[in-house]
Amino acid sequence: MKKTKIEWCDVTYNPVTGCEHGCDYCYAKRIADRFSKKSVEGQLVILNKPVTVEKNGKQVVDPFPAGFIPTFHKYRLDEPLSRKKPAKIFVCSMADLFGEWVPDSWIQEVFASCARAPQHQYLFLTKNPSRYAELHHAGLLPYLGNFWYGSTVTKVTDPAWCGYDHNTFVSLEPILEEFRGFFIGGMNWAIVGAETGNRKGRVIPERSWIENIASSCERWGIPLFMKDSLEPIMGDSMRREFPKRLP
């Protein structure tokens, strides 16, 4: 568990790393590729203890021993319990915990590790929000006041999930087009941010795109959090709002 520069949370917790979505703009893959020694092979990897590699004559933990291959770091499952001070925790910032390739058993173990430390707020985020509905109907999606289920949406056609009185939010990041006609009602929170990095073809959002989202949030009474990446576009109009239930 590490402190993070992600503005809407305090720390990140990565019991699972890796993803198979293959997004061109993925910052997590860039990080994993940069730091991984690729010392473990497999299509789905389970680690019961850390993998160490030699660096400058010393043995250090390899944070991504399988690169960006989906990896379950089971030895990390007690990390939320070891942190006593309440925090907003982004779970699996370096993975999509709800990708189709992730076994239900992995998800359930991560949920259980979070439930053992109820002092924290847990924020989950996926590009595959239909998995939330599948888990709910199977009786496997915890209904807890400190669990927040988010959907990553980059285009107006991307799916988002809100239902069954769970805490839900939408992360419009990186915003890749104008969100005309996107229904945001029913969400408890909205986050919006621009693409970062130097990718060829990087999309720089127009101010009107953000203003339209802000107007929709006001219409539905939804708190809106604008990330630092929007400051050059929005200037003094930046908004940093949290839901009342997310201290």
C-alpha cells in the first residue's frame, strides 16, 4: 500500500496487478513495463510471497514480476488491516480487478481483505462494469457503506453501472470526446480528467466538454471532482467535490 499522487484518494492498494484491455493510453502498463524484470511467466499468476531480484548488489522486491500479466499478490492481502488511520483507498490502481479474465475467487479474497479493515473507504474502478451486475445477481457483491463501485468511461458509448443502492461513481478519464447524451443521473459521484503523457494522438478536451459535464452534475445533484490535468483548461473554474458519504 502506497501514498499516491492520484488526487481523489489517499493511497493505492494492489493485491492484483496487470490487465488485458490493451488501452493505448494506459499509464499502468507503462509503469509495469518500465519497472518489471519479467522474472515470472504465465497467463494468470498467483504469488504467495514476494519475488525478489538483484539490484545494485542487493535483493529487492520486484513489484511486477510478471510484467502486466494479471497477477494475484496474495501476500499483500493484510495491507489494509495494517493501516490503522482511515484512508480513501483506490483498490487495484494497477489492474482491472473486474476484467473478464479475473476469477471470482480473486475478487472475493480482495473484498474480504477490505472488509477486515472497515475503517477505510474502498474505491473500485473497472472498464467492465457488467461484472458488478453479475456479481450482484450471484450474491457476491458486498453491500457495504464504505465500498464504492466505479466505472471508467472515456467515450459516450462506454457502459457505466449504477444500481441496487450501492455506492457508485463514474470516472470520465481520460475523456476522449464530447459527452453529449450521456446519462449520469443515479451516480453518487463523478470524476473527470484529461489524458496525460505524450502519446501520439493524445486527446486534449475542449472546455465546453467539461462545462457540459458540470452542468449535468448540477442538474442531478452529483458531486464533481476535476483532476489536476484539467487545470490548464478550466483555470479558476476547477471543482473538487466529494460525496458526503465519502469522508
